[in-house]
Amino acid sequence: MKKPLWVIEKEQARRASAQETVWLFGLHAVRDALQNPNRTRLRLIVTQNAADKLADAIAASGMQPELSDPRKFAAPIDPESVHQGAALEVKPLDWGSLTDVALGDGPMPPRLVLLDRVTDPHNVGAILRSSEVFGARAVVGVQRHSAPETGALAKTASGALERQPYIRVRNLADAMNQLRDMGYLILGLDGEGEMTIEQAVEGRRDRPVAIVMGAEGPGLREKTRETCDHLVKIPAAGGFASLNVSNAAAVALYALSVRD
């Protein structure tokens, strides 16, 4: 039976409203969000123990926390979440456009990580951490098929979400072509790549580079593969030649950070 239009509209409005704010949880994620001047913070729920541990960050933020019983934690998050007694309701961060981030000034040649339908928030959070460590300009996903900004992603990122741009674009192939027009070399990480990352950037490490990662299992989509300048691989010893996508991103970023 087809749903009435008013029911569909009500469900859409509810989903849109839910996406307007994010509940971050865990001491690291909450502390870094409290210290981020670019965060719009709405509501802070903490246990007394967490409030003591976050006292300096809470004071600096100017927020008035709500104290909660640790046995009946009041924040509307998954009861199985490892919240450590701290949850913060925030607005998603606005990092601006891909062009602004890709062309910004920096001490190193620009590096970007593009994610082709990587939906696991734990993988994306870990990739954000590696991207911050190795100085990538941003992590870029697609709007409809990538992990949104969530508490689970923020906790895995362990604070990197507050400092490392995470941008989502409407169409990945269009974004890749846009980056190529800006002078970026587009490398797709693929087990059947024709060369290593080091070979692809030999003699041109001063160029901006975007490394494209596919979801575990499906890998890069056909259109994504076709839009890359080169398909590259991480050489492996032995018969097992597959890495978790977040581990592969860390290895790839390290390979791009090494100077000739």
C-alpha cells in the first residue's frame, strides 16, 4: 500500500531535522569540540566524573553542562555507545567548498584523500586521523553514499574531525575532473594498479595529488577508475594482498609524504 503524501513529507522532515545536529560522545571527541571555536555547541550532558575531567574545556567553552546519572545517561545516543560520561550536541562543521580547501596555501604540496562510497564511520574516522598526521588538506566523500558526521565517526577520529576538513561532494567523478583542472594528479588505489604510488609520483612530488580509495569489497567504481590519471597499488609480500581501507589510506599518505 502506497504511503499518503503527508506521511512521506512528515518522514522526510523528521530525517532532515535529525541531520541538523550531531551528538558527539567520548572524552576526546567532546573535549576537542568544546575547544573548537568553529563549532556551534547546543547542549552538553556529562556525569560528575566526566565533568571533572573536562573542567578546563567546559569553563573555556562557557557552556552550562547538564549533570546526568551514569546509570541512566540522559543523552539521546545509542545505549551501547562508549560515551565515557560525556555527550555534546553540535551543528555539523562547515569547511567551505572543495575549491577553497584544494587551493589553500600550505607548507607542503597539497594532498587530498577521496573516498568512493566508503560508508563505515570507523574507517572514515581512522582516515581522518591519518590525514591529519600526514598533512592532507581534506578527506572528500560523496553526499549520498559516504559516512556522515556522527558521534561514532568523531570518536574514532579522536579529535581529528575538529581539525581535519571532511567535505562531501555531489558527484565524485566531477570533483576529480575539477581537481585535475586545478593541476592535481589523480591516483586511484586499486589492487590491479599498473604501478606503485612511488612510481606514479617519481619526479613530480611537488604536484598536488589526490589519492582515491574505494569501499572494501567493491573497490573503485568503473566511472571512478576511468576518471583517474593512474591506478596504483600498494605492493604486498606473500599471498595476502588486501588492507583495510583505513590502513591502506595511512600507507598511501605516508608514501606520498616521502621526498625524492
